Amino acid sequence: MKTKKKPAGKKPIKNTKDLPSSKSGRVHPTGPKIIAADPQEQNQDLSALTCLAETEDIVNAAMESHRRKEELKPYQAELIKMQRHLEKTGKKMVVLFDGRDASGKGGTIRRIIRYMNTKRYRVVALGKPSEQQKTELHIKRYIEHFPHAGEIVLFDRSWYNRALVEPVMGFCTKAQYKRFMKKVITYEQNFLEDAGRTILVKLYFSVSKAEQKRRFDRRKNDPLRQWKLSEVDLQAQELWDEFTEKKFMLLKKTHTKKSPWWVIRSDNKHLARRETMKLILNLVPYKGRRRNLDFSLDPDIVIPGNQELKEMKTQLKKYGRSLR
């Protein structure tokens, strides 16, 4: 009898090299999965993960930006009510934005005026004085831009340049600096004594040295922000202590009950903008204020000038210098 041949069985695989593979280098699942290293595929996977992470960062940043804008809108609406009140009562408001370079003054001003009636406010940012202006009273060229009845004027740096930037950078003499510090409160009292029709708000924006450096570095590397760099900016870090000394004298000599300074901590730009709006709204008693809106000030962001001066004195005794 003929014996039946047994069907040929599959030969045992002794080496994974015997397994069929695809172009990608992946072994077909006839045995244990063994994935060969493919640098191109790995790079593609890493690129996909990186793109996904970047997309998530962009989305999160956009959502946070939207949240911040929405948080400011109720206060911007209140600023419109305040503006109408000033127009109706014929009062005038002067808001000074002074402080260190890159401390967020301009950005705060833009958020404040975002929805205001453009016919009822002005932003004034004066350049260098002309040769004729140099022979005149220092504050005169600022007074020329003062508001009319029912108007708000916001000074992006004010006559207090004479107390801060000018003496540090050598743009004025010591005699001019001393004379200004002696006379400025008298000047302010003169235009404030108009039956309460003029409201003066003096804001000093205070940024830490590390945060100021970070913002300067961003300006240097961003072509859309390079125009912001000035001669003063380039020396602000080196002259940090000199500016701090002038800030100390500013608060000591020019903070009064009738025209006080308010120091705005501005390392966090959003909080500085929100709290500045709330401060301005709190300084004007207008009708129609929204009752369920929080107008309380954050004491870590808004500091009265006399309190800041006290803290600077404490730091001076403890460290031999003021930190901000």
C-alpha cells in the first residue's frame, strides 16, 4: 500500500531575518512584533507631537487672551458711563501715567480708551521740548494740552519727567530739578482750585527689574516692537538704582492728600490694567454704577504713594537700598 504523504508543515523560523517585511521595516505579524528603527518615521512622529503641543499652546493662549478681554469689558462699559457723567457735569479729568520704562503704561491707556467716545478724550505723549520751550516754564507745554469741560486727557508721561527721567539721564540741570520739586505741588494746587471741576489722577507704574529686562529683550527681538526701544530704555537696567532713588524723592516730595500718587504693580499686565480701571472709576462718583460688579482694589497691585514710600524706607534700612 502506498503511504499518504503528510502535508508539508511550515518550517520553523529560526531567525527574524527570514520573516517577510514591508517597506517601512515593520515585520508582518507572523511572529512576535519586532519594529525596526526607522529614523524618518520617528522624526515624523516627533514632528506630529510637537505640532500638536504647539497647537494646544496657541489655543490655550487664545482662550486666555479672550478671557482677559471679557473680564475687562464690564469696567470698560463703566468708563463710558463715567465719561458721560463728566460730559454732563462739565468736569475735567487729567490722568498721569508715569513710571519706569516698559512698565505697561501705553498698553493700559489703550485698554482704558478702547470703547470711549473719541470726541471726549485725548492721549498726549509729548516728545523732546523745542529750543523755545526749553526757555519757558517746564509745565507750560503740558498745560497747553489740558482738557476742556467734559473731557479726559491721559498723559503718557507727564511733567513729572522732570522728576524722574530728566535728572537721571542728564536732560536737566540739578538746579532745574530742585526748582521743579519745590514748585510742582503749588502748580497743581493752582489748577485744582476750580471748585472741584478738575480731577487729577497720578499713577506710577512699577515693574520689577527682571520683568523689565524680559520686556526689553522681547522688544529687541520682535520687529513689531523694536520701535519702542529708546535711548532711555537701553540704559534703564544699568541706571536702575538711580531711577529708584528719584522715585523715592518723587513720593516723598510730591505725594499729598489733595494730589496723591497711586503706585501700580505691573509685572502682571492684565491685573495692572484691570485695577487701574477700577481705581479711576472709584475716584469719580458717577450715576448708574453697576452694583453687582466688583470695584474693590487689589492691595497687592494698587498701593497708595505714602504706603509705597514707607515700604521703600523699610527696604532701605534692611538692604541698604530700595528694591523697586
